[in-house]
Amino acid sequence: MADHHALVILGSGPAGLTAALYSARAGLRPLIFEGMQPGGQLTITTEVENFPGFPEGIMGPELMEQMRKQAQRFGAESVFKQVTGVDLSARPFRLLAEEEEYTADSLIIATGASAKLLGLPSEKTYMGYGVSACATCDGFFFRGLEVVVVGGGDTAIEEASFLTKFASKVTIIHRRDQLRATKIMQERAKRNAKITFLWNTVIEEILGTERDGRKMVTGVKLRNVLTGEFSELKTDGVFMGIGHKPNTDLFVGQLEMDATGYLKTEGRSTRTGVAGVFAAGDVADSVYRQAISAAGTGCMAAMDAEKYLTELRG
């Protein structure tokens, strides 16, 4: 027999745990599937300085653990399992996790989005220690330093332009000989004296060292795709600007998405096209992608779910 819950939350980043906190305080006793990366993207972030309430900053994993404990204090339950199947065609909704079946009257999807990365071992080694996929989150730490941005589309140019507020020099590394970004963004970047370009070039390895027990990026090993020639470039930081992929594969054909795969919601709400299913955080946000904005939509989703369940029960 399936394990039934009034509300199930998929994802345990700022959106999922805030939804859990609000719904738990409303007496819904939500079940949270923590998934492959408990705590979400913030668990691969070192210091978080832009989350309100922490004037001295806080480590990403610590922030998520505090949010988890706060939700559990009011009755939320976490299970460290990955949901591998979902059926939203009938009620109650059915979910499969590690060959166990669960059912739910309502569902909050907060599975987030994953930054597209290069897939280098050294990229993982220095993630959070000079390698980043979010200029808005981490740009401040590179004040007066030199950084590189990988990519040639709108994301890369946006990241590079933002980083010029802090970095002394920003080098855009692109595997082609021209940008894919919109023309106005290209022109703005080319006019910026702090931005330079390396064309027909890819990163083969991220170089770094450890000083006083702390890892740090020192440079990148490059390869020219036309000549095959290798070179090294000194840099203090590497920002991935090759986009994000929303974690929505489970819902293909069941929920409406945009061309990239972000879930569509109705108006100024978290409602999806299926009654009782709500989306919060980066899984439905291709624009802001911040911990605080994700948390805000998590609150909204919990309130939307509570209203739905109240009406469902008459």
C-alpha cells in the first residue's frame, strides 16, 4: 500500500525548505524528498553574504541545515531519496522513489535548476573556491581581481558585464569566433574597457593551489580549437556562463514548460496547469535565480497549496 501524504515537496533548496516551513506551520505535515543534492545548489557554495539576517555571512551548507531544522521543528519530514517517477494524470498523485510508492493530494515542485558545467574534474575540485556559476552571488568576492567567463551567449555576457563592477579584468573565453548573444549585449560588452575576448578557445583544466588550508584558483589551461595549441592564463576566478538546465525531466509531457524546460505557472501564483501541483524556485525561474527569491516563491507555493487543500476538503 502506498504511503499517503496531504502534501509532498520535491526538492530541499531554499524554495523547498521554505515551502516546508510554511506548510508545516499550517499543520500540513509535508513530506520532503531531499533528492540527489540535499540542500540544493547552496550546498556547493562556500560563504553566502547576500541572504538577509546574516550580517557576517554564513556558509551555504550551514544555512540549508538551519532551514531544514526549522521546518522539521514544526512537523516537516525529510526523506533522503530521489523520486524517479511521477504520475500527475490522476488523484491522488503517484510518486515512485527507490521502488517505493507514495501518493499525495498536492505537490510542490522545487527541484531547482543545474548550472551547465564543463565536466572537468578540476571544475569540481575548485567549485566554491574560485569556480562559480553565479556572478550575482559571488562577484563581490573578486573585487580588484582578474576573472574569466566561459561562454558566448546572453548568460555569459550578462555575467561578464556584472563582474566588471568588481573585477579589474574580465576575459570571455568562447569556443567560436563570434558571440551568440543578442547584438545590443555584444556591443555593450565590446565597449567595456574591462572586458577582453579569447576566441576559438576552450578550457582544458582549471589550475589552483592550496594556501593556509584553503583551495584557490590560480589559472586555466587553454586549448585553441583551430591550432590545437595549449597555453595558460593566470586568473583568480572562473565563472561558467553556459546557462542553466531546470530539473524538470520527470514532468515532460505532464506539465507545461517553456522551450528551455522551465515550468510555467499561472499569473502571479505558483500554480501549474494541473490543479494541486505548484512550482517554486529555480525550476520555474529563469531570470532571478537567487536563494532569497527562491525562498519567497517557496512561501507562495505553501500558501497556494494550503488554500487548495482547504478547498479540496470542503
